[in-house]
Amino acid sequence: MLTWKSAVLDNNEQREKKREVLLREAAVVFTRRGFHGTSLADIAENLGVTKAALYTYVQSKAELLFLCHSAAMDAAFESLQEALAQGRNGREKIILTLRMYLEKIIGRQSFGAIILEEGTLTPNDTETIIGRRDLFEREMRKLVLEGIVDGSIVRCNPRLVVFGMLGAVNWVLKWYSPDGMWNEKQLAFAMIQFLERALSTQAVEALIEDPATHS
């Protein structure tokens, strides 16, 4: 029987690799079934291990969900930092952030059980995740304002724009399949091109018709 999705490597790598696979698998199941419809036994069965084996890494289902959210926020801030280093204006920075973030969360088959279901996390964990999320959203609004000032983004309400764009990006986790017709880079390019066109003062005349043609 294959265990841990065949993730066991050498002794120096196996614990971190197992933890990564655990988070990925948990996020997939949480996203499909919801928190309340998922048990640790379900996740263990998908991984080909016993439920007891999971307690080496987490103490509860709530802790596992918190770790999924934390990893998704890590991906968000990693993407932001990379975009700040590469982008030449506000529009490029926000678009690069969104594109890299989307690639990360679907390319890793989603650490991001993004949608917080009421009552699923402890009050302290909820405060932590919401605090990080709010900080990320504030940084994104700054980029929208930067783009308005530098002329790369049309005049708009930054708060509404950021809520709308992040809502669209995060919802991809609900329907994206790695076995579908597009890989993460193709989908991220097409999805973010669509969002960019709504913001840009120099919008493209047409969107890509087939994301599969983007390499």
C-alpha cells in the first residue's frame, strides 16, 4: 500500500515532506467536503496511513485547518514580496501578486482552505488568520492607490476592487482541477488577465481565448 502519497524520502526530509503532503491533502478534502463534513480519519485514509499517525503532526482537526490557512497566507505574502521586487508600477505589482498567489495555491493543490467556516477555528486562531488576511488586503489596497497615482490603474474604490479580485481568485479553489484542460500557470495567466483588464488604463483589446496556448 502506498502511504503518505508516496512522499517518504530520506530521514532528513521525510518529516517536512510528510507535513507538506498532510496539509495539501487536508486542504483538498476541506475544500470539497467542508470542515464539518471532514474527519481526521477521512484524511488519513486518503493518505494511506492510520489516524494515529496524524497525531504526530497535529493534535486536532481545528489545528490542521489553521495550518492550512497559515500556509495559504504564507503564499500570499511570498507572492507580494516577489511582486514588489519585480513590478514597475502599481498595476504590475498587484497583478503579479495575484498571478503568483494563484499559481501557488492551485499548483500545490491548495494549502488554502480559504473560506473560513463559522465556528471552525478557535477564537485565537481566527483572530490570527483574520489579522494576517486584513494586513494582506491593506497592502493590496496600497498598490491600487499607487497605480491610480502613477496612471497605470483607472480611478476606482481600492477596497471594493481588492475584495472583488481576491474573492474571484480564492474561489478558483472550489472548481479548479489539476486533471483539467489547464495547468496552474495557464489558468493563472488567463484569470488574472481578465481581472487586469478591468483595472488597466491601457487595457488589451482582447483576452486570451484558449489558456492552454499560454506557456
